[in-house]
Amino acid sequence: MKFGSTLTAAATLVAACAAADVDPIVIKDYSSNGTISGGNTYTDPLKDEAICARDIPLLTQLSTNAIRVYAVDPTANHDACMQMLADAGIYVIADLGEPKNSINRDTPQWNQEIYSRYTAVVDTFQKYSNTLGFFAGNEVTNAANNTEPSAFVKAAVRDIKAYIVQKKYRAIGVGYATNDDDQRTELAHYFDCGDASTAIDFWGYNIYSWCGKSGYKESHYQERTQEFSTYNVPAFFAEYGCNTEGPRIFAEVAALFGPDMTKVWSGGIVYMYFEEANKYGLVSVGSDNKATKLPDFTALSSQIAKVTPSGVASASYSPTNKPQSCPTQGPGWAANTTLPPSPNTAVCSCMTQSLNCTAKSDISDDDIETNFNYLCDPNNGDFCSGILANGSTGVYGAYSMCNAQERISWAFNAFFMDQTKNNPKNTDPCNFKGAAQKQTPKSAGTCRSVVSQAGDSGTGVITSAPTPSSTNSGGGSATSSTGAANILTVPNFNNGMLQMAVYITIAALVGAGMVLM
């Protein structure tokens, strides 16, 4: 399957063509049924008009037609930069997470905080016609011992796709970006298998195996191309550009946009735009805030000028590839096909109202973390079954998708009920050093049904959930808690267009895999 566009072939030939607007990207036959950690800070490159005005002309010199942004601020105004990008014929793929609020491979969760962050990004960028798609995760699974978190990322794909449909936004794809490791096949199959409502719409591949003067076969590009020849959603290089032999010469560009690969791959994104200590940059920005081209920029520009990929007419394009089969669980693959529940603020509200003992509203992140560590330790009792999630067994507490304060409230109450029944010597079981308080439980109407379905242990499946009253259909406006922080696996960029990798093609929007109208 290929990316499709309503642009004409002539319009896609030169990415720098001026336009008041651009036609949105679509995927033909697309169905949307309903750690290098960067710390906790990031810079949104698309909210600074001056920086965009400085860098976009340089991007157009590279025939750029799409960029990837690893983290954006959904509360900021991006109109100016997005319009400038549209005028230059440049599309945007935005990662949904940010350093302190995304799915963390070490402690994976799919909860209200993350859902609210992801849907906020969708809300902000869906209005721009040059928003190409969203990444629900980047290299969350990167080794055989951390494949379980993929279940949580796939749940995010499912729920963000459903959110786009529920909000009646135009069809915008949701994908995942993976690194090049031994689990590449299982990962690609897992995110593509099963019902279309849970499957990715496109696949990003971060690959650095072609270094210097390597070749199509030596770099394993040939092998990877053969492996993805049966893939049924658009696949492209979400990052590429090995720098072990610098300055880079980008010899791989000829292969990526040549006849052997364009039948399978929809182009690639060069990593990265701005120079940092890791020496991957195409330009450097000095203290005067001026961008200077580096040798990598010149080399890439030269290689891009030599390639002439061609598109495929949409009218004559009939994809035949089918979804992949789900990988079998075993020593090299742990993620279950049963996914975590969808975040739902109304369900979590019902739960907290039904408790006798809850967290105080001003509970600190440190107190949440400390009490989680104690109460959820099996050696201390069974107080967390209703809020734990296991992507390997496919067993998820009914309230595992609630925010951190709601989840710790559940654990407080479980401990309180246990101590009240079994330990009369504990005269104040709802204290937790002042972090908790008693309340009169309420459970009426719809909430009574929710609590009943979840059961006393909180491990039941809620099949009939109330509709949240917030604008976000699942996550609502839950506040983020760093006590349950989710470290984003992205490079640490804090300068100008640093969060942009450069998506390079010249004749077709994303390589010859592009379907042209």
C-alpha cells in the first residue's frame, strides 16, 4: 500500500513551489475504523516564526517536502510556521509524545495523562492541510527484553485513530517508528496485524546500516526491502544517515530513490537538521542565530539532485498486499494481542466516587511514587490488581488507564478496606502520612454499573462505559503527574529546528511509492 495525494505530478516535482495551501495526504484504501532520553524539556520548533523563516528556505534547497517533529507544544500557536511550510510545499509528521508524557519502555502505561497529551496534539494539528500524520511512539521497544510495551503503543494507535474518527476530523494516519534491531520483523507484523482499527496506518523505520561507501546488499537494504515487499501499509525510513564515516556522503540516497527500493519504500527522512555533539547535523546555528550549511548539507543536496523517482497514478494503483499475521509469543516476543483498555475519565470518576479512602487533591508526585512502590509490592499485599497492567499476559486492571492520583486512590482504598477488616489495631488506615483522606462513597446510576462490572478487585472488564463529559472522549483534562512520568525515547533537541529530521524527495511526495492523482 502507498501514500496517495491529490497533488498533480507537476506540483510534486519541486517541493519549493509556493502555494496558499496544500492538498492533504491520503492513503489509498486507508481505513480508520472506529533510551536516548532527552530529559523532561524540549523546544517546539514550529511555534517560532523567525526560526521557521530562517530554516525553511534551506529545507527547500534540499527539495524537502516533509519534515518530522519529535515533540510539539499543543498549547502554542503554529499557524505562521505551518503556513510557511505549506507555502513551500512541505508536510509535517508530528510525534504525539513529549519527554515527560509518553509511553516509557521501562514502566509502560496507557493512561489518561498520555491520552490527553496525544489527543491535544491531534486537536492542534488536524486543522492544517499539510499535517501528514502522527507517530504514536518512537523506538519504545528496542530489544528482546522490552517487547511488552508494544501492547501499550498499539493501544495508543487504536485510541488515537478512534479519536480522529469520533471528532470527525479528516482521515490522518497514525503510525509507529522503530529502530533496526533483531525484533524488526515481529514489530512490523505486530503493529500491522489484527483488526484494522488497531493497526498502524504507516510504518517508520529508523535505519543506519548504510555507512559511507557501503552498498545495497552490504548495508542490508536489499534484505530489508525484500522483507517489506509484502507489507500492506506505507513504509518509509523515519530516520537514516549513518555518520560513523564523516562527513557523510549519502550514497544511500541513490538506492533509496532508485528502482530497487521505490517499489517498496515511500522515501526517507534524513537525521537530522541541526548540528549537535552527535555530529548528525546538516546546518549549524551560531551565537548570531544564523544557520550555516555544513558539508553534510552539500553532500545531501548533491545526491538528491541526481535522483529522479516517479510516482504511480492513483487510478491505476490496486494494492494487493494483506495485513501481516500476529507474531507468536515466545522468548523473542512478549507483547500480547490483548490490548490495554481505552482511557475513560467517566469510568475513573465513578471509581474514585465509590471509594472510602482517597488521595488528597494536593498529593505530591513524590508521595504518589512512594506509596505506589509500597502498596504495589506483592510482598505487602494485593492492593493494586485493579490498577496494574501487564502487556505480556494481556491482563489489565479495569482502572489501569486512570491518572496517577486516581490509581493511588484505588490502592489507598484497597489497603484501607483490608486493614479495617483484618487489622483492628491500625486505628488510622487512611492516612499515609497525611496523603489520604476518608470520604463518603457514592455509587448511583451509571456509576453503579461501572463499579459492579469492575468488581471489588477491579479486575473485571467494563463492557458498558459512560461517555466522558469532557471534550476529549477518553482522556479528558487529566493533569499530568511526574510521579508516573513516561520518558520519551527521542534525541535531546533544544535549538531551533532541532526536532526536525529532513524528509527528502524531489519528483514524488514520498518517493516513487507515492500515488499521484
